[in-house]
Amino acid sequence: MLTRQLHIALSVGVGRAQKVCTVNWKKGGLNDDICFGLPPADERFSLFISLHKDMFCYIFFPSEVMGDRFLLADKTSSRRESETAAATQFAGFVDAEGFPSSTAWKKAPAIRFCEDWQGKEADLQRETQVRLLWTPAALYLRFRARYRVLTFFSDAELNGRRDQLWDRDVAEVFLQPPGSGERRYKEFEVSPNGFWIDLDIAPGEKHDLHSGLTRRVKIDDAKKVWVAEMALPMKCLTVQFDSAAAWRVNFYRVEGPAEPRFYAAWRPTGTPEPNFHVPEAFGWLVFVTSPQASG
């Protein structure tokens, strides 16, 4: 049976980790050796693993962060399976448009959701998958969105920015880095035809972020799927990026030209009417270090 070693890290605080032990991994699952080096029995921890091509990986987080759930690279995790998203470190070269290759994206675990903002009314024909990669300079997101009917604006500013973009089909991410404040976060949206908007959100405030984001989109009419990639400069998200610190995050989709529209959320907001601006409902985002990137 194939056996590889996994480097395991033990949480020393919410969203922070350090390596404490090495265990064996056998094809098909983790063996009993994983018991070595764990914290005392009265402290409940959850395991986060990202299995890359070389089978290295990673992080124990407190249960309040991970929720006793797993994420695996090249696997998908639904909203009900995890409250934590993972961004995988990217150490390769970007293409001519400034985005990672398809091979790089496959190393990032895919989150999927198709339920509405209340966690109900699942619609597999509108399923969304999200993958994330990171470097110290940028956070990359890839949305793969199945659709029934596409609706988007035909007009925008010369750079593709479109106000009120959410009134047509969009994929969205809300990001809240540490130190943002309880109800302050960044909002990014992209449409099937590549229009975008970025906003800095705070109680009673909404400002253009001027993030310098780049994006590209592709529509596959035959498969009824649209794909959007976004590159967000890290400097627009946080003053000093720390890959050991967990962020808060949520992902959304909107589809349809008129009500009732389809409002989907990875982590349900639970509001009576559609509302994505509920930061207390955000999940967690952790940054996984790649052994290749760290040398």
C-alpha cells in the first residue's frame, strides 16, 4: 500500500499554526499514527488537510474555526461539509493575462454550493464551484458557475466597471481580513461577460475600492457553464499580509433578470429576504502553504 508522510501542524490560536509532528498517510485514508502529537484530550481540534501531488499537508484548527470537517485538494466540499475555505499557495508562473494555469487551479480545493441564501432550495443546474490560490502579492479566485439562463448588462465604464452589477447575473466574494472591524469588509463581483465592481463596505457606508483587480471570463454555451477568474492585489485587501492568519469570507451567486431571482450563498445568511450583507454568517478562509513554494 502506498505510504507517504504528511507534515501536520497544530493550531496555537485561531487561524495560526506551527508544525509539530510528521505522520504517515496511506492511500485511502490516514492511519492510526495521526494520534501522535495531538493536543490533550480535553482540547477539541479539527484537521485541515490539503493533499497535493506530493502528498504533503497541513493544519489543525480549533473546532470553532474548522467545525470538525475536512477539505481535500482535487476534491469538492459543499457548504454543509465545511465552514472553512482554503486558498492554496501558488508558486508557478502566470500566463500572458496574469492568471495561474489550469494545472495550478487543480491543486486548490473546490468549494461548491447550490442552495439559496437560507440554505434551502438547492438547484444543481445553478451550482457554483470556487477555488482560491494565493501569493504574497495577490489572491486569485476562480468561479465555475452552472446556469439556466444568462442575463447581464450590455453597458459599462471603459474599464468594465459597472455600478449596480448585482441587478443581473454575478458571482461574488466578500472578504474580511483580520483587523477590518466586525462589520467592515471588501466586496468583489464579476458578471458572465466580464463586468466587475469592487466596494469597501462598512455600516452605513459603501465606497469604490479602486482595487486594481483583473479578471477574465469564458462562457460555454453547450455545457451551460460560465467561468470567471479574478486576481485581487493583496495590498488592496490588507496592509500587511500574514498567511498564518485566518480571514472571514463568503461566496455568492445571483441569477435572473427579475424577481424571483436565484440568490445563492456558500454560508447561508438566514435572513427572511435575500441579503448577503451579514458578516456574522461568514465562514473562514485559511492560507495553505505549498512545500514547493517554501523551498
